[in-house]
Amino acid sequence: MERILEHEIMYNRKQAVAYAKADFSASNQWYVNNLVVDFKDYLRNVIDIGCGPADVPIRLAKANPYVINPCLIITAIDGSAEMIRIAKKAVRKAGLEKQIKLVQGYMPGLAVKEHSYDAILSKDLLHHLPEPMVFWYEIKRLGKQGALIYVMDLFRPETPEYARTIVDSIAAKEDPILKEDFYNSFCAAFTSEEVKEQIKTAGLNLDVYNVSEIHMLINGIL
């Protein structure tokens, strides 16, 4: 099916709360576990673009201290003021305010220092963007030479009917608001071939591969 755009940012408080309450623990923990196992040496000055309620940064900051650099600092960015509000409460509750810095910001031109990050992370953001090249060029602007890029996102099903079937299968007990957002996200997602074309256009040398029935992983060194 053709890509169908969705709203880029969750301005609606009910949407943000429904998303924050949803159970994404399995995929978020998988993301963090594999990041730590495969790329622990890059986890120093890290930026997470599209952090949502900050579940991934919190999980990363709580990872085994014998594996993670004790000096790890995470700048976590989201465009939604509601989501940043929720994230601040979660970070405060976890006692991680010294390790996780939350920033509301928009691409392009995030208000952070250029070429200063050892790792650029993003999970489930790319499909929200009407123009994906903004994301890839921002990554090039923010990362140090030799920085890790580690991006995970949904990929688009072949038909709207199959997208609905997936949602009904894996989110049956979630809030109806979230279920509809989840369906819209599948319809707005890219295929792995489309992402390969994006990173080629951006001049990035990254690997792209499907890691589950709904997610692709894009990673490599800047």
C-alpha cells in the first residue's frame, strides 16, 4: 500500500497519556539490550531523538553499571510538550535527573551542540515524519565522526487490512486511542527499501534489516 501520513507530533494530551501508559516494554528492552551488547563502547555522550515518555533512556541508564559507562549522559529530545512533561515525571521518579537531560525540540536545527554525540539513538520516530530526510541530515549534523547510529522503527505492512490485523493481535487490550494511533503509524511507516534509499541519498553507510514482524533496525557508524 502507499504511505499515508499521520500527525507528526502528539499535541493532544489524551494521545500522549495513552502512549505513555502503553506496554512497549518488550521492544524497548530488546532495543536497549542489543544496543548495550553490541555497542557499549559508544555509550558515553548519547542523544535520543523522539524519546517519547523516556522509557528507552531510563532503561539504558539503568543497564548493568559494569557494562555501561558510568559517565553516560543522555540528551532525550521530543517535539511534544505533553510528552516531555510525562517524561520529566518518569525520569524524576527513577532518580535519573543527573543522567538524562530532557529537551523539547524540533528538526531541523535541534538546539544542541553540533558534532558532539558519540551515539545517536531513535526508536519509533521515523514513521511520524512527513519528510524523512530531515531526520537523516540531522543525524549527520549532530554526530561526531565515528559516532554510532542506532535507529529502530516500524515498517509498513502490505495492506491496510493487514495493518489492522497486526494492531488487533498485539494491542487488543490497549486504549482505543492508542490502537488507532498504532494503526495510523503502520500506515505512515516506510518499507526497508524506502529507508535504504533515504540513507543512500543522505550519504550514510548503514545496515537496514527487519528484526521482528513489525520492526526494522538501522545501524552503523557515521
